Amino acid sequence: MVATPGRRPVLVDEIVAYFLRNPQCIDSLEGMTHWRLQGERIRREVEDVGEALEWLVERGFLQKVRSQLTEPLYRSNFQSLTTENRDGKKSH
């Protein structure tokens, strides 16, 4: 396994980000692959999904339901948008 000269490997940013957040980390190639990078991808996906959910809430496609017992939940608001269109109101 040798890095290709002049080409930056795809996972460099993820590996660097992980070691910056966990400076005491020490692990093998297998360990990094199975546990560390998977966690990095999940963390990044959570951020991306959260951003998309907020975008949909802001435009009225979803409703954000707040609860004292859980983190916010999301549900469809498409029925409301369809009703607005039938009533002649401006849709999102």
C-alpha cells in the first residue's frame, strides 16, 4: 500500500479531522477503518441531514415538533402545502 505521488488520497481530510479531535488516539489500519472513520462519516452525515431538515422546515415542507422528553422530531407538512395550493394561497 503506497500513496500515489502527486495525488491526495480521498480520506485525508477525515483522518486529519479525527486526529485533531482525538489527539491521544492510537490505532491500526483496521481499527481506523472499522471504528474511527465510520464515526467521522456518521458525524458528518448527522450535520448534513440536520442542515437539510432545517432547510425543509424553513420552507414549510416539514414541521419540527419539540418535546421535553426527546430531541426535536420532524414530520411531513405536505398535506398543508397541498391545501394551501387548493385555497389559492402562495405555496412554499
